[in-house]
Amino acid sequence: MSDPPGAASGPAPAAPDTQPAADPGAATPPPALPTPPSLPPLVRALWGGLRGLRPATLVAAAALAVALWQWSEARRDLAGVQAELARRLAETDAAARETRLTAESVRNAQRDADSRLGMLEARMLEAQNQRVALESLYQELARNRDEWVLAEVESILVTASQQLQLSGNVRAALIALEAADKRLQRADRPHLIPLRRLIDGDVQRLRALPMVDVPALTFRLDAVVSAVDKLPLAAEQVSSAIPVAPRPEAASKGWWSRLGAEVWRDLRDLVRIRVADEPLAPLLAPEQAYFLRENLKLKLLSARLALLARDETTFRADLRTAARWLDEYFDVRGKAGAAAAATLDQLARSDLAIQLPDIADSLEAARSLRLARERAAR
């Protein structure tokens, strides 16, 4: 194939490395910006690339940078919107899950209420059956009024006997006997008169007994227990009663003389000898004083329990121990200590052991009458 006309047969000559002559009327390009010497290599390369660009190119690059910045801001806003949307969706899922759990709990509560309603209906039916049975029983007992009265009186007498034998409560037994007598009085049956005579004899014997005012004794013991924390210790009173010799004023002496006298007086006070005519109260540390007060209160509370149980031996032993501790460790010469010691002494002289009568005759008579009525009904 032949080359086109005008084509060179050899390689094209290189363009001359000459710049065109500057036009005198053209604008003079701005001077090149100097390159700062302290920039990193990458920034220096970019700075060198920007040095040869024209203003229009720089403006286009700036516009492109602004566009890229707006694009990044839009992407960041979009990411924030997406995150907010994800959070809202998560909250919606959580609310839906909570709603499902609430609905499930409501269904469970409804099933529970239905089961309880069924149980209540069954119990109501059972109560109606019991009411019918009680009505029939009441009608049957109404036909045997005497047997019912005797059974009630026997139950009251058993209660009175238990009060006397177990706790020694004369007042409760007396109230029970009076209630039994009133019940027999309302029955108004001639064959119950012997039983009323026996019950009246037991009532008279109980009324003739000396009454032990247990509540009053308990109140006095509680007052001593409350005052234990405020009682002063004997060791505290002895230490506060040691006289302190007054120091004479030596205003007329010189400064060195006063200093020497003061030092000599302090040296003499290091050792103090005092004659004790009576045994000294034991010194107690603060924690030992606390445990002493607590043990004293426990001993008084033990005496209170023995009083309620009518255990005279334990009651007196606990009061003697408490009085000994009070006299040994506390100040019984003061007003509060003397009052506590006097109260314990009066309580220790109280009589708790009383020979209680037996109401077995009345109880046996009521039981015999009831058994006789049952055998007659058969």
C-alpha cells in the first residue's frame, strides 16, 4: 500500500523546544506561589501541581471540592436519618414485643381468673351444702337441747380447768365458771340444779383466793428494764467523787518560780495514794458496761417470763441475781439506783405460789349428766 501524499517517509521531526513569543497585549500570568518548606511530601506534590494551574482551573477545583463536601454532608445526614430510622424501628419492635407480652399476661390472667371463678363456684356450692347440713344439725340439736347445754357447759369447765392447771390464771377460770353458771341458768332445768350448786361452790372458792396482780408486777419489772440504760455505774460515781486539790495562785512569784512550782505539782500528781475504807467498785470498759446492762435486762426479762408462768423459784432466783449485779456494779446510793433496788426487793417478796382449788367435781358431774342423757336417748 502506498503512503498518502504529503506523508513523510521517515520519522517526524521533533517539535522545536521554543515557546511562542509573548504577546505584548496578552495578560500577564500570576506569579507562582512559593512552596512552604515544612509540608509533607504528598501535600508538597499537590501544592506543586496547583502552582501551574490557571485561575479557572482553581475555581473548578474549588467548586468540585465544595460539591464533594456537600456530597459528604448529604451522606452523613443520610446516615443519621438511617440511624434514626433504625432506632425508631427498634423501639417499634420493642413496643410490639412488650404489647405481645402484655397480651400474653392478660390471657394468662384471664385464664387464672376463670379457674378461680370455677373454684369459687365449687366452694359456693360446697358452702351451700354445708349450710344445709348445719341447718339439719341445728334442728337435730334443737330437739336435744339439754344435751347441747351439757356439752357446752362441759367445754367451758374444761377450759376453766386448763386455765387453773396450766397457767394458774384464776381470773380466767372464774370468768369461765360464771359463764357456765349463766348458761345453766338460761336453760332453767330442775335436774341441772345440783350441777349449778357444784359450780357455785367452785366460784366461791376461787373468789376467796388471794389475787396476784400479775399485770402490775409486770409493769414494775418493765419499768426497771427501761431504767437500766440510764442507771449510773458505781465506778463512774467514784471517779467523779475524787477531790482535786486546788492550785494556789502564785502571782507574786517570778516566772521561773511559777514554772518550777507547776512542774513539781504535776510530778506529784503522777502518783496519788488514797485510803479505801470499803471495797471499790470494779472498773469496766465501755463495751463491758454495755454487755453488763444487756445481761441485766435479759435477767429481768427472764424473771418476767417466770412471773407469767407462775414459776416462783425461777422468778426469785432471777431477781436475786439482778439485785446482786445492781448492788455490785451500779450506784445504788443515787435516786434512780435506789428506786430500782427497792423495786426489785419488793418484787422478790411477792407471793406467786397459791394453792389453787380443783374443779374436777363440777367437770365430772357435767360429764356424767351428758353421758346419762346420751344413753337415755339411745
